[in-house]
Amino acid sequence: MNLKRYLPILQWAPSYGRDQATSDLVAAVIVTVMLIPQSLAYALLAGLPAQVGLYASILPLVIYAVFGTSRTLSVGPVAVASLMTAAALAPLAEAGTAEYLAGAILLAVMSGLMLTLMGVLRLGFLANFLSHPVISGFITASGIVIAASQLKHLFGIQANGHNLLDIGHSLLVSLGNTNLPTLLIGGGALMFLLWSRRYLKPVLHRLGLAPRAADILTKTAPILAVLVTALVAWALRLDEQGVRLVDEVPSGLPSFTMPSLDLGLWSQLAVSALLISVVGFVESVSVGQTLAAKRRQRIDPDQELIGLGTANLGSGLSGGMPVTGGFSRSVVNFDAGAETPAAGAYTAVGIALATLFLTPAIAWLPQATLAATIIVAVITLIDLPALGRTFRYSRTDFGAMLATIVLTLAHSVEAGIIAGVALSIGLFLYRTSRPHSAVVGRVPGTEHFRNVLRHEVELCPKVTFLRVDESLYFANARFLEETVMDLVTREPELTDLVLVCPAVNLIDASALESLEAINERLRDAGVRLHFSEIKGPVMDRLKGTELLEHLGGRIFLSTYEAWQALTGRAAVAA
Amino acid sequence: MNLKRYLPILQWAPSYGRDQATSDLVAAVIVTVMLIPQSLAYALLAGLPAQVGLYASILPLVIYAVFGTSRTLSVGPVAVASLMTAAALAPLAEAGTAEYLAGAILLAVMSGLMLTLMGVLRLGFLANFLSHPVISGFITASGIVIAASQLKHLFGIQANGHNLLDIGHSLLVSLGNTNLPTLLIGGGALMFLLWSRRYLKPVLHRLGLAPRAADILTKTAPILAVLVTALVAWALRLDEQGVRLVDEVPSGLPSFTMPSLDLGLWSQLAVSALLISVVGFVESVSVGQTLAAKRRQRIDPDQELIGLGTANLGSGLSGGMPVTGGFSRSVVNFDAGAETPAAGAYTAVGIALATLFLTPAIAWLPQATLAATIIVAVITLIDLPALGRTFRYSRTDFGAMLATIVLTLAHSVEAGIIAGVALSIGLFLYRTSRPHSAVVGRVPGTEHFRNVLRHEVELCPKVTFLRVDESLYFANARFLEETVMDLVTREPELTDLVLVCPAVNLIDASALESLEAINERLRDAGVRLHFSEIKGPVMDRLKGTELLEHLGGRIFLSTYEAWQALTGRAAVAA
């Protein structure tokens, strides 16, 4: 049982049959065709040699097939993690140098170790600290930064920076150096890809293809752009016209790579590795859960950490970059009919064949084509309407989202995400620090109690019933003290105060101290403190505390019981 | 009205009469006698010249009388803030130098600016981030560190450090150099003070004093120790025996001091100033609230920030150290009958007289006596039983408390408090990230629904009712997704799922996204999602969201209504 949990392959491999193998193989062929340009492009985005993207799409897929719990997730390099990799390495080394590559490999290894450790310690809940508005804002802003960063390849100019301000500034400065052949190739590829996303499917459909086949074929349009532009570049010797091509790619499978053991480098990259890990994990789990639900399957987030962690370890140790479960590739895998993680392993074989036999052709590929595929891919990440939706739903969530977007665009991806997390935690605590509470009175003739401000209710001048609509904990304990003491100062006749607690799910030690303080202060002021409707688990804890020992009043099971006992009035028969 | 809020003196001064003046004057005399040794001692603890403690007990008291809302709080140097001051300044300068003094003055000014700004912006809720276990653990650990740091004065040896390990180590190394006359003076004073705390009151009582008079006189015992030991030191010329005395104290009132404008120093001290401000504010507010409640008065925490902030500004600008509302001095002020903040202003006059006329005598005071008064004062801060109480009540709160204590003792006061705050926020989020939820069924023959695991209830195999006992927000949104999908995977017959939400006080944007994802995944799995008992404010927000537009099922006001509609079964007449 336990072995099956840590090696999910044992859950499906023993009953793996010919039908599943056929489905998986078909899906693998389609995903391979889609992955080749994507892997090259994301390596370029991360500032790495093109083959690093291919290496990161071989061993990690095999490892995930063994340790991952999603049947259809496809792991490999993804856009946001590639941008984060580039941003993390920029201060350390020049892109293209050996130190830069060593840094990327170390990021994959560290991210692998962190994710695996978090999985073993069952720390998957840490990903919850990334609230949805923060993740959504972060991905939108990252998409914008990524698209902007690729414009230099489309124009054939130099530009750098890892935020919108720097990129925009350096683009404007060198726009005069635009290389026309590059712009034609890149612009053409971009146009074709944008057109194909919208119109290729209907066209194929009209040509007689089944809807599903048309859908899948549309998603492999980038390979067509890659093939055509490489052919054009080769035929016209475009490199002599100043069109930058993908550098010569070494042929052959990746080999074992020893990560750097420089402790200074480890500590410099630690925060980046953690952020890449957590962001990648969140993206991966949400894709995995969405796909699993469609077939009433499920994934285990803590085991997913181990699956992604070992995949990243495998990536780094075979000379690759950080990987995670990507959205578009997983959806293609799913739609193409993949049934088990074996599809991923077959895809790895496909990519391995590409590194063995396609590398001479890849050398002729214009970087502008890859930039176009990246831009088209990240446009789908940019979700500006989410800003409006979030604004309408909640101003506080919108605040966290906006801070994340602004800081990611204007400063850096890391600043954006850290500020977003800090702000969303702070705003949540602030929101619960002023909980809703209401003085309630009896709805005449019933056993029900309602807010005096909203309903016509019966009151008793000497007894006040205060309902608290939030768990009581350190952030709101003092607020409760203030609310209660305000009430007592305002009502000099008061002799009894009943705290009505049906929505109190937790009373922590701070709130307990506050309640003890309230009890003592009320006693000093000649008022007895009572409770009603305390939940079972909360009551279990309160037993044996000084609060109950020294309580001036009583604990009532129901508010009506308190009403009867303290006001001496019975309910009129309902 | 608004003027009265920002200048609370206007609330009481217009009706100030002779009776109140008499009460305030009596209290002021008693507090002055108590404050003289205390002020000197806390200056010593902070590594500052003795007169700085006196200066901090003049102008701040007058300013607090104008801006403070507590009638009986007494502000001035306190033990914990003095320790924090010493710890903050240690890396910057040698105690006794002009730079060190300038740092202390700047800390008071910065703390004053921060508190005033927080008050104007109404940011008093920030103090809530210091949970009770963290404050309690921090004060206990600070008390231990302070007591340990004073032992060197008792033994007349050199020792340094701002945590227990460093202090303990350097004490052990130089214990051989103990100065016997110093130990006799200091040990004698310590013994006398400890004895007087326990036995002086009964003795005075037996001598015929009224209980209240005996109580107050007992609290002024330190002044007796100070007088006697200073007299002995003068008579026996103990300075020639190696007994360290308080250095010569300049006579006269404090004068205006310009704080340092070195921006580097400002940024180095910013975190320390913030921590001193927040810790001081929390201590002050809790003392103030306790005393105010005894007379059915109240304090305004946001105005208290302004009161304490301006008091600190006054302290810094008149050459003093950080101040806050102290526990022991405020209780003495209250017990001695102070009725208005005018008592504080009279006390300021008393201390001012002391700086004018008592300074020649103070020069003869042995430092060991002051160390003894500090040790006796901080012993009351050390609350070890709180560890056991917190452990029994809540393991998570205990964890935050223990981390605070261990880090404060072993590393530094700042590390202790920062770790405690981070841990208590983290543990709270963790605790709410796995909320209690229960599948509920109908109590036969009623309209009530209870946990199936605890009660005999009716169920329906195709309809599951899931009650969630926590607000839904980013930290637990994914947990809910997992819980629901688990349920659906386990029950293949399921067609309807009802989320029962009476304890859901908030649904943030992350939880909304999760609910939308749950709704879609359930639809893919052929299950309809319904809600029941959504609270009014929560429902108001949900209106107009995509969740309600795309909801597979319905919204029911009561769970029983959902039961009737979905199971087709009516309740048996009750």
C-alpha cells in the first residue's frame, strides 16, 4: 500500500494493456511534435542554449511517469519558470556563459531537492500561501514581460532587462537597428501562428478533418512555422543577412552533469529556487486537478511534490533546466487521448530521437520564429478581465493582485510575488481583525435571535446578547475587548452580557487571554459574562481553563435558554 | 468634538477641581519616590548615563497628560524597552560613548514618529500581529536576559552580551574577579528588596498602618535601599574599594537635543525602533485597558498611539530614551488614587526637582543597588507557568511561544519577536488551511442536520451534505477542492452535493475560483453542486459572480429545504 503511494506507477503499470499503449503512443507522437519548438523556445527565453530545453524534456518525463500521480500531466520547461530562471541568473552571469548554464542546472537541482523534501514532509499546504489573485496577477504580468522580452528577437535588435521598464527602454533605444529580414521572418511566423490559432481549425474542418483531429493538428502549427522558416533561412542563407539563428546544437543524448557545489551560489539562488518551485507546483497541481476531475480520477498533491521534485532533479543532473507540469502541453496530451503516464515516457523517446537526428536542421532555425511561438503561447496567459472581475468581487483581493502585477512589471518577478503573498496574508489578517459582530434580540414569539439593526426584535435593557461572526484569535482578540468594553461603557444599566458563538470555530490562546481579561473587567464593572452556542470542539478545549473556573456567568447550550434564565421571560407559544 | 478626540486633556481639564488635584498630588509624590531609582536603573540597563532615565521621566509625562487617553497610565523608561534599546545599539557603538547616546535619542525620536504616524493613520490594529503567547514568551525571556545581564553589577565584574548564552559565558569567565564589597552591597540590597516584597506589608500593617498605605509604602522600598546604600558608599568611601558607583550626574533640567540626521543611522535603527514601538504600545494598551475597566472608563488605542508617540518625541528631543506606559508604575499611580493625567504632570515636576537637587547624592549610588532593583522588578515579568498553561490549551500557540523564548534567550530579542510573529501567523494560516468539515445527515423526524460520524442520522446515497466549519479563503481553498473531489471519487452513485455554509463568514477571491473549479469539475463528473445556509453578507457578494451564473445546482435557504427538494422526502411531523 505504502509503496504504491510513493511509486504511483505500481497503480497502473501491472494492468497496462495493448489498448492503452496504442492511445498513449498516438498522444506521444502529437505531443512530441508540439514540444520540439516549445522546448527550444523556452531555453531561448531562459537565456540558455537551445539543447538545454530538449534535455529538460527527456529524463524528467520518464521520472514523472514513475513518481507522478496525474495520468495526463506533461512536464517540461514552461514559460513562467523560464522567465524566473532568466531573472534569477541575470545578476550572477552573462547569458551564454558556462557560469550561466551552471546556474540554471543548479536551479533545477535545488528546486528538485526542495520539492522532494516538501513532499516527504507533506508540506504541500505551503503552496496555499499563493492566493489566487496573486498567482493570476503574477502570471498575467509575467506573460506581458515575456512577450515584451521577445520583441528584440522579432526586430533583430539587442535589448535586455527583466521588467517592463528596462525592456521597453532598451527596445526604444535600439529600434533604429531593426534587421528587416529578421522582422519579415519573425512577423510572418507571428502572423501565421495568430491566424492558425483562430482560423486553422475551421479550415481543416471544412477540408474534411474530424473536429478532434482538426483541433490537435491546429496545436502543432508551430512545428510548421519552424520547418518553413528554417528551410527559408537555409535556402536564402539568411544568416549572411544578419538574421540570428539558433546556435549550433550538439547532437546526441544528454549526459550526467554534476551540479555546482559552490555553497555561495546555493545561498544566492535559494530564494529564486523556492519561488520557482512553489509557482511551478501551484500551476502543475491546478492543471493536474482539472484534468483528473474530467475522468473522476484524483491526484495527491504531496506525492505530486515528489513527482515534480524528482523530475527536476533528473532535469538538472542531465544538464536540463527547471521543469513543471505545463498547461498547454498537458491539455494536448489529454485531448490526444493519453491514458497513462507512459505517454510521457514515449514522448521522452520522441524528444531523444530529435536530439539525435534533428539537431543539424535546428541550427538553421531563426530565433525570431521561436520568439513568435513564445509570444503566441504567453498571450493566453494574459488575463486582463480577471482584474475587473476581482475588483468587483473584493477590493482587498484586488489590492493584492494589483500590487503583484505592478511590482512584477516595474521591478521583478520575485518582488512581485513576494509582495503579493505578504499583502494577501496581511489583508486577510486585517479583514478578520475586525470581525462582524452584532447585538441580537429575540424575534417575538420564537426561539430565534436576530441582529437588532436589521430586524424588529425584543430586547432586555439589563441583558445584552452579542453575536460574534468570526473565529477568535490573536488578530481580533483585542478588537473584541474594545467592542465589549464600548458596549459596557454605553449601557450603564447592564448586568449581564451573553456572547453568542455559533460561528466561532476556534479560540486561540490570545483570544482566551482576552476573554479572561474581559471577564475580569466586566466583573470589576459589575457585569456577569455568559456564553451560548459554543461549538463542541471549542468547548472541549475551554474545559479546565481559568476562564471557565473564574467565569462570572454561565454557559448556555442555546441562546434561548440564556434568554429564559436571564430575563425570566418565557417564549410565547409559537 | 474632533479636537477633544485628538486632545483628550480637553475632556477632563475644564472640570478639574480641588478634590481631584489633591488626589493627583498625593499619587504624584508616591510615584516620584518610586520612579527615581527606577529611572536611574533602566538608564543603566540600556547602557546609558543615569540622568537619561530621569530626563525620560519629565517631558514625556507632561506630553502624555495632554495627548493620552488613559487617566492613570504612567509613562517612562521600562525594563523591556531598555533591554531592546541596549540590544539595538550594541552593534553600532560602545556603551558610554557619545554615538551610543545619540543612537538612544534617535531611537526615541524614531519610535515617536512611528507611533504618532500609526496613530494618525489609525494603524493600531498592527499591534494585533503580536499574539499573546509571543508577547508573553518574549517578556518572560526578556526578564531572564535582563536579570542575567545585571548579575555582573552585583558581582562587580565585567560581562557583556545581549542573550543568555553570551552573558552566561562571559560571567563564568570573569567570576574569579568578583569584588566582595560590591557583592555585599548588591546582595544586601537584593535580599532586602526580595524580603520587603513579601514581608514588609504585613510588618507595616502590624505596626498600625492602614492596608492601602502599607501596600504603597512597600512599593517605595527601592528608594530606601538607594538611600541606605548611597549613604554607606559615601561614609565608607566604597569607590576606593572598587565598588562602581553611578558616574557623576550633571545637575539641572534637560535641554533641547537635536536628533542625528544621519540617514544611514536612521535606516540601521528602523527595525529596532519599530519593534520597540509595537512592543511598548502593546504593553501600554493592555495596562491602560485593565486600569480603565476598573472604573468603567475606556481608552482609545489609536489615540494612545499618538499619546505614546508624542511622549517619545518629547523624550528624544529632551535627551531622553524610549518610553512607554509601565505596568508597575501605573498600578502604583492608580492605587495611590490618581484621578487624571495631571498626576503624571505633577510627577514630572517631582522628577525635575530631583534632577535639580538630588544629583550630588545620586553620584554616590552603587550600581549594584540599581542592578538589585532591576532584578527584583523583572522577576515579576517572568511567567513560567504560562508555558504549561499554553501547552495544555494549544500545542500550536505553545510552539510560537517556545520559539520566541528560545530565540530571545539564545540569539537576540529582535530575532525572538520576529520569529514568534512569523510563526504565529504561519501556524494560524496552517490551522485554518485544514478546516473542520463534516458530512451531515438528517436527525430523523426533525429539520436538524448533524455529523454522520457522531450521530444516528438519515442519509441519501445520491445526495451528500457537506458542512464546512470555517471561512473559505486562499489558505484553505485548495483543501476544499481536495475534500470535495475525494468525496466524489469515493461515491460513484453521487448525483448532488450540497455545501452547508452556516459557519462561512467570508469567501475570498481564491475560494471563489476554487468553488468555480469545483462546480466545473463536478459537472464534468456528472454531479450538481448546491449551497445551503449561506450568510447574508456572503450571499450579497456572490450575486453577479460567474459561480452563481454557471452553478449546476441551486441555492437553498435552509438545509432542510435542500433535503426535501433533492431527496423528495418530507420530514415526518415532529
